[in-house]
Amino acid sequence: MDIETTVKQYKATTAVREALSSVRIVLMAGISGAGKDTIKRHALQTGVFRPIISHTTRLPRMNNGVEEQDGYDYHFVDQTTAAVMVEREEFVEAKYVHGTIYGTSVAEVIGSGDDRIALTDVDVQGVAEYVALSDAIVPIFVVPPSYEIWIDRLSRRYASAQEFSLEWPKRRESAISELSEALRVSYYHFLVNDTLDNSIRAVVDIAQYPTKPRAKDTSARLVAQELLDSIRVNTGTH
């Protein structure tokens, strides 16, 4: 069996499920431009969390003029190493995308005795995969305060209004899909990213007390629904 087929058929073992149940894992999801990457980066500086760093067989890339670092952005490994890890069932999940293997190792998630809470960002499909494996998963879905603020934040990522307009149909479709899925299920804590400080405090609170009732979850879910409704009716960028 070739490596592509092997990776695509990869499923976490019972041992992996048991390992996951022994640690608390916070997964941050959200539409592009909601601010989850910024929140995650600052939350990791609080000392409450440790990062989950995935493995990949692709080469390091340049991000904002800085080359990705091994052990910080990803664990960069060759195809043979990744294939051996797949065969030994060392991954929680693994994917094969355009000739590249991506995966999150069990060892990385467990943390080798590190008692900080594991934290990473994934898409809604990834969250669903983790939730199916462990009850210890704490998913957080980040949304901007409003459609107008979201458009403003998202547009700032592009060099020009024309460039943003070209990308808008893809961003709009993705946002509709992700919001629809997040609102469909019941396991998310919704977080409205109004200010960075408030968002970091909320992530810490949710992570440390995931079963505590939070009135803000209900109001944030309403914000997410209003955002979805606005995106659906606005086919343009304004």
C-alpha cells in the first residue's frame, strides 16, 4: 500500500484515545480574520498553556519575511520519517495534502510530563475529529463582534481593495461553511473577540474551568448567528 493511501486511511488507535483522555486540550477555531491566531499567540505567553506543534514533510516557508523555524512553527521531517511514524501509529491524526504529510503526534499532545494545558488552532473538521476521540477536548470558536468589524479586519490582510475583492468569494464561502458547522454542534464555547485582553482572559477561564456555565457563551452564539446571517445576505465586500 502506498503512503498516500495509508495516510488517508489512518485512524487513531484505542491507545491513542486513552492517551488523549489523560490531558486537557484546548482547540481554537474560527473564521479567517476573527483573530484566533493572535489570541493563541498571546495566550501561550501566559504560562497556562503549551503549544501543540504539528509535523509536516513540506519545506519551511517565509512568513512576513521570516523563515519558519523547526520545532516552533512545525516539526519538519522527511517523507520516510513521517511514513515510519504513520506505520507505528504515533499520530493522533494525519493528512496527505498535495504530496505533503501533515500530522499531530501523540507525544506532542501528551507533552512528556508538562502539566500546562495543550493549546493549538485547527479548522472545524479537525475539531470534530478530536472531539470524537476524547471527552477532554475543549473547543473554542472565535468570532468578531460584527460583520462590519470582520470585513475591516479581513481587508487589512490584503495589499489592495482589488486583491481583497478577488479573494472575497472564497473567504465568504469558507466563513459560511465554518460558522454553519460550529453553530450546528453543541460542544463549542463561543468567544467574541472584542479586545485582545478580554479574549485572552476568556480563553484562560474556559480552559481552566471548561464545565463552568458561562452566560457569555449564549450571547456569543447569538453574535455568531447574526454574523452568519449577515455574511449570507452580503455577496459583496461591503
